Amino acid sequence: MEDNMKNIHLFYFSPTHTTKRSVQGIGKGFEGEVIEHDLTFACDSDEEFNLGENDIAIVGVPVYAGRVPEIAANILKRVHGNNTLAVAVVVYGNRAFEDALLELKNILKENCFSVIAGGAFIGEHSYSKKVGAKRPDNNDIEIAINFGKKIDELVKEGNYKNDIDVPGNFPYRDGMPKMNFAPMANDNCIYCRKCWSVCPVGAIDQRKPDIVQVEKCIRCYACVKVCTFDGREIPNNPLGKIINFLETTCMDRKEPELFY
């Protein structure tokens, strides 16, 4: 048995909150105080996080084209362990998580974490409100909580693997290509500026949300999701074929996959 109580740290990059909710659910399964670190707006920060042997890190990122988003990978370079136990969590839009969980595990290992568990959870797809609609739902959160309880139990018993196996291939698949377009304000926009408040890269002008620095946009669709007036869209959306593919072939419900 391990007698030392562990400090539980939640780290997540989560523009549309699906990763945040999944990671928080896992954290609820642990006994003890949970400390949250929202990395969504940390791309321009120089804050470093240094965890020790008495900590556990639950680290969550969304899946972009089967990979860890480049912005999240760069932020995680500042999250350091010291033989620290970690749980790797990816959240995908009911299509596939491909190499993302393996990539996240390897990022954490490079930062001196021992990855003892991993999970691939489902969230509503960024590009469509129909694919993975309203997920994570209550069933997903219950699975996340029970996953956290199981990991907490394994840690207390000292009965865990220091390096788990997860699906994925290396070299990793190509990530999201550079694309020169972004959601823009349309005639429904009322200048409420909610879109500006959720943009993780500051691509939207605070005073005039119809002005967008397209080259900054990571197409997380947080601005589209937060708008209750359908006030943002991509003009002549070049993602139309992808959205049609998702809404015709990725509608069957997938369930979280857990590894420990």
C-alpha cells in the first residue's frame, strides 16, 4: 500500500469545454483535493508547471485530425514531472482518435511523467452539432468518474504499470493542414463579443468581432459553438465535404476506451 496522499492536478486545453468536462469527471473519482489548470488560453504565457513524486497529473487535450493539436503540444512543453504519475486523456468527435493518445503519452513521458492510465473520450464534434451531439453526456461522465476511482484505487495499492500500452502509430499521421480560412461574423451577429472571449489564440478583434486574423485561427470552432444567435460561420465553407462525411458515416455512438 502507498500511504502518501497524492495531490491531483488537472491540466486541459479545451476551447469547447468537452475535454474539460471529461477531465473533471475523472478528477471527481479521486479522493483528495483537486487542483485545476486551464491551459486553453496559455499559448502566450511563459508559466511553468513543476510537479513532484507526490502528485498525479490528469492531462487532457482534444483530437485534431487524429493528433494532439500543435498549440496544445507546445503548451505542454511547460508542464514538467519528476517521476510523476500521469493519466493521458484525449477527446474526439465520434470519428477516431488515431495517433493522438499515443502522442500525448509520449509527450508526457518526455516531460518525466510515468503514464499509468489513458482514456479516449467522446465530445460533440467541433464541426457539427449532430456528430457526438451534446457529449460528453451523463453516461460519459459516469464512466469518467469510475475511471478515476479505478486509477485512485490502483495508485493506493501500488498496483499499476509505469508505462501503459495505448493504440496509435509512430511516425504519427499527418496533422491538421494549414488552412487559410476562419469562422466570420454574419448578419445575425449582435456584437455580444462572446466569440472574442472564447478564442484561445486571440484571433477575433475585441471591439469589432467581424474582424478576424485568419492566420491565427486554429478552427477549434469555439466561437461558433458559443454563439446563441448563429452569428458565426465560414463563408463558402471549404469543410463542407468533411462535414457531410462526418454526418453520414460517423453517427453511430462510440464509447470511451480506457487503458491501464
